[in-house]
Amino acid sequence: MSDDIAKNIKMIEFYKTELLSSLSFLYGAMFKGKNGDDITDALTGMVMTVYLLSRRLGMDYSDLDKHMLDKIHLQIIEGHEAEKWYKDLSALKEYVSGREEA
């Protein structure tokens, strides 16, 4: 039992490191004007790591999606700049909602 707890803690620490590493890679790629594939790779790594980390922290992937939709909805109501200027949050809400129905 304690071995499982230790392994879980180790994976949480690993995912935290992976998240920071992907963020660092993203910043470097953006600064150096790297191609879209490098930026996409960094962002994909971050999204994957967030989902995996949430699982290690006891959440289901669907719980994470539900909380994200709730947060998106709240930020739309609060008038977040991304929504006011570009309707990014509405687009994300539509995408995530459609993903749940599929």
C-alpha cells in the first residue's frame, strides 16, 4: 500500500516537472520564432500532462472537462478579454461541449 502512495507521489512530481518543461519549451519556441509544429508539440504536451496530473490527483477526465466548462461559462459571463475581443471562450465552450456529446 505505501509503495502505491510513494509511486503516486513520484508520478505527481514527474508530471509537475513535465508541465514546467513543456511551458519552458513553448516559451523558447515562441521566442526563437520556431515553426508551428514545435509550438503545437509543446501545447499538446501541456494539455496531456494536465489531464494525467488531474488523474493522479484523483479526478476523472470528465470531471476536469466539466470544471473547465463551468469556468469557461463563468469567464464569459464576467466579460473576460479573450471573449470580448475574439470570442475565444465561446469557441472553446462549443468545442468542449461537442466533444462531450460525441
